[in-house]
Amino acid sequence: MKFRPLHDRVLVKRLDAEEKTAGGIIIPDTAKEKPMQGEVIAVGSGVRGEDGKIVALDVKAGDRILFGKWSGTEVKIDGEDLLIMKESDILGILA
């Protein structure tokens, strides 16, 4: 993929949600919620601080992250549904 986000933006691929509940009930596609977990595909160079220096982002490609349900902008790149969001929309990194 030939895409690089600018500044403090991050390119994220949503991870698929579970298709069964803990009790074994299968959830139909129409009742599924958007997954709030994803994998970072690419990151921008960072944001410019008050002193003019670039501050690198805390996330890197390959990190699994947790983000808000309605965060980011949905885009389609190379036939793949992805999200572009600012680093501030990311709630945390999953270990």
C-alpha cells in the first residue's frame, strides 16, 4: 500500500468483532456494532510542537489500539475499508 498519513494522523484497520456471545448465541450482521479495536497500518511523521520541533507519535505500525466508536473517517484504499484518525482519537494501546 502506498499511503502515508500526514502530521498526527494514523491509518487503522478495524479488527473483526466476535460473531458469538459468551453464551453461544450467534449475532446476525444487522445487529453487530462497529468494532472499537484496530491495528495501526501507518502513522504520520508527528505534530509540530510550540518550539517548532516535530514530536513523534506514541503509536507505531503493528500496534493494536482501542478507539471511540465513532472516531475517524472511513476510507477505502486498495479495496480495503480503513480508518484515518488523529492520534488524540486513540484511547489506548492493547498489550
